[in-house]
Amino acid sequence: MKKSILVLAVLSVFAFTSCKENAADKVSEENVAAAADRDAKAGELPVMTFAESEYDFGEIEGGTNVEHVFKFTNTGKAPLVIVDAKGSCGCTVPSYSKEPVAPGEEGELLVKFNGSGKNQVSKTVTVTANTAKGKETLVIKAFVNAKEGASPAGGAIQTK
């Protein structure tokens, strides 16, 4: 037992005395400068600034296909990449370029709506991008008139 304590004590002394090298002496100034530059650029994110975030198609007939182009500018300091864009339902279909938008450049997002529903309709498009917020929301609206020949009262059959 005394031998094992003695061996443990000798190993401990050896371990503590062998680590006399100063870790700060091993840090390269080049690595510090590269890390500082990398950290400074990490805060530079793209910013997606839309000319308008809401569009009203006005009054349309049911089943009429309409579309609108939302224009945006990358007002940030890094390339903007749209990762995804989804409509709130299948009647709203966005399409966009997969290419990065450089700082100061403009881009477009086309939103198609098939005129489904009736009366006042509001749909959203959620755009996922590499911005600080991560998601942007666009809104389209329309007043959809019922198709001619459609039965009144939501499809109920009226009899005389």
C-alpha cells in the first residue's frame, strides 16, 4: 500500500513538473490575426429588403391565375442565398433564383396564385434565407368572386 502511494506521488510530481511550457508562447500571431478577421466577418450578414412585403390583386374571378413579382435588394454585407420559399397553401406557389444575390444587387421572387377561395382571401409566403432573421414573410390578398355557374350558399342545392 505504501509503495502504491509512493508511486502515485512520484507520478504526480513528474506530471506537474513536466508541463512547464507556457501555452501562450505557442500561439502564432498569424493565427490570431486570421481568427480576428474571421470573427469580424462573421457579423457581416445579408439583409433582404423588399420594395413591398404585401400585394393586393384587388377583385378577381374565381379560378383566375394571377401572379406578382416581389423585388428585393441585398442591403447587407454578404451574399444573400434564398434557401426555400413556401406558400401557406397549395394555391400559392413562389419561385426564385437559386443563385446568390451579391451585396447591393437586386433579386426577384415570383408568386403565383390560382384564385381559389371566395370573398376576401389572404395568403402568405415564407422565405427562408441566410439573413439574421432567417425568415421573411410576404402577403398576397385578393377579393375572389364566385365562378359563374357555381351554386350559391357554398354548394347547397336550392329547390323551389
